[in-house]
Amino acid sequence: MDAARKRWFSRVNMADSMVLTAVFLSAAYWALEALINLFSPGEISFYREIFGPNAGTMGMRVIVLCLFLIFGSHVQFTINNRKRAEQALRESEEKYRTILESIEEGYYEVGLDGRLRFVNDSTCRILGRPRSDLRELDLRRFLADGDDPVVDDTFAECRRTGRAVKAFDCELRRDNGEVLYVEGSASPLRGRGGELTGFRGMLRDRTERKRLEMDLLDSNRKLQHARAATILGLAKLAEYRDEGTGTHLERIREYARLLAEELGRLPAYRQTIDQRFIDDIYQSAILHDIGKVGIPDAVLLKPGELTSEEFEVIKRHTVFGGDAITSIQSQIEGRTFLNLGREIAYNHHEKWDGSGYPGGLKATAIPLAARIVAVADVYDALTTKRFYKEAFSHEKARGIIRDLKGSHFDPEVVEAFLALEDEFNRVREEKLGQERPDAAGTGPTRDAKRPPAALGLSGA
């Protein structure tokens, strides 16, 4: 009961109470008149003395008075309610504005023309201008790239869908030339009738985070370059014992990358060859012969024909290389380019028909990366000078590889090579042109088996 009374009196002020009191007195008058007329049919002198000689018209006057009082009470009550609602709205808006001013993110409201109507302090800080200067300025004028359509596209999407766009990225330029990386959002701003009147959203300064990300990417890029240089240097330590000081490794990885990219365009390889596979084979192809560091000089550096026993020793370089990379991998968590490096080192001398070594693998049992490097390695061996032969022309090497399609090499890899033969020839000429005149082909070659004169293919 007390709670109900408090709620009632909280809604009715003193003026309303007085009106209700007047209505109560009028009702009491009607009751008194009815009671007197009921028990005293004769005239009572004090009745007329109180209410006057025209007491009969008093009822109508009281009714009119009550109607005015009731109407006035209703108007007063409505006005009071409206005042209270307006006061509550002002307090809510003030609270809302206080919240907007205190948040770290920028808040903005723009009209349909993109001109700013309201901004909080954080937006002023982001844009580098006081609030008085920002009003009616076009938000798009702050875009670092004046032709960047991101703001127009975002507002157009809000207008088209009637829904908020949660996030878009843009670069804003302050008057002093400083560029900020900003993440923004936008949602429709509607009037009281529900009509679209503009847009509002948040702006978050992500400049520091962006700089940290860029620094991290730059550090990672430098790390990758350092890693690649280190790997190339280690691979060259093995290569110097065998191929001299040429650009054999640089050519091999370029050929492998070209073949991987071409195969990646085929539907059968789209799930296997992605950009990471291409990057990894580019890095790991140069490790194909790293196992030669484990071959004795007496065998590796022998200038004459190898015996069967010596050939078996040479063949072990695939196992040495694969085992060495496996040992390194055991110290590293997760997948790295060394996965392909291991597969290549073990299997780049396997042949499509199963006659290769060390495992005698056949067809698709040979890892794809090894099948790719096999073609790249033989092409480079054919087109460079060895002590027992001159360098073959590109055309002659192409014919040899084509003839070995389906026996020595994966047919699809050969088809990719034939499609790219002009690129192969360009890379060959470019890399050979970078060598010193006295360096190309001067080192003794340690092929595992001297090739037939017609083919010029080495077993190693």
C-alpha cells in the first residue's frame, strides 16, 4: 500500500491534488442537496441563506466548474508528464553524450552528404582539429588517398541494406601531413519518423598497432632473407666440392619455382600446390645434393669412370642428405620448408618407371617436389659445361627431356617444362651471364655415373 501511494503521489503534484479536492467538494454538495430534498420537502431558510435565492441553478454551475476542473487537471497532468519525459530525455542525452566523450574510440555523425554533424573528443584527437573546425567538414577530405572509395562504398552499403557495416580500414591524413591507419564502422542514422538522415559510427586509431605489424613483417622478411642466404651458403659448401663456383643452385631453384607455378594452374594440383608450396620448393630445391658432403673425396673427386662399388657409394648421398635434414627437422616444431627439402634430398634420383634410387619408387609414389626437381636438375646438367662434354643447347636438352617423358620423368612435369621452355632458356642465359668467364664449368664434375654420349645424363 505504501509503495502504491508513493507511486501515485510521485505522478501527481500539488496542483493536481487541489483539483481533485475541488471535485470531491462538488460531489459532497450534490450529496447534501439530495439529502435535504429527501427529508425536508419544505424550504429550509439556512439553505437559501447559504446558497442564495437561485439555489436551483447552482447544480449546473457546479457541473460546469467540475468539467473545467477535470479538463484542467487532464491538461496539467499531460503537461507535467511531458515535462518529466523531456527532463528524462535531457538526462539520458546528457548521460549518452558523457559516455561518448569519455570513450577512447572516436564517434562521429554525418549527414547524407558526408559532412560532420557531431564528433566526440577522441575524433577531434584523431583528425587533429578542434570540434569547432570539424563541424560541416566532409569526412572524406581527410582520406590520405583522395580517390579512396572506402567511405563512399561503406555509406552506400548502409543505405542499400539498412544495416551497419562493422569494420572498414582506411588511411586518414592530418593537416600536418601525418598519416593514420584507422579502423572504422558505420550504421544508418534515422530521424523520428524512421527516415534515413545520415550515418554514424566509430573510428579507432590503429596506427601504432599497424606500425608494430609492419615492423614485425619487416623483421620476419629480414629473417627469411637471412635464412635463405644461410641455406644457400650451406648448400654451396657442398656444391663447391662438385660443381665449382657457378650459379647451379640459383638456376635449380628458379626452374623448380617455374614448374611448381605451372603445375599449380592445373585442376589436379590446385589443392596440393599453393603459394606456400611454391615458396618452400624455391627454398628447399638447393638442398637436393647436400648429402654429397658425406661422400669421400676419393670417390666424389675421381675424374675417371666409377666402379660399381664406387657408384653405390655415390648413391648414398641421397640418404645422407635426407637423414641430415631429418635430424634438423627433429629440432624444429611445426611444418617448415625442410619437409620438402627432405623429400627432395631422398628422392630426386627416383625415376617414373621405378628404375631410380635409393628406394626404387615409381610414379606418384615419388613425392611431387622430388619429381619437379628431377627435371630441373637434369635440364641444368644438360645445358652446362662438364669436363666430359660441352654444354648442350636448350633445344637439344628439351628434346632429351621430352624423350624421357614417362620413363625417367613424370609426364605432367615434362608437359609443364615444355610449356615453359622459353622461360627456362631465359633463366639459363641470365644466370650463366652472371658467372665469371673462368668459373662456368671449370670445376671437375662428380657425377655418379658417366652418361651415354647420346644423352649426356648423369646418374647423380
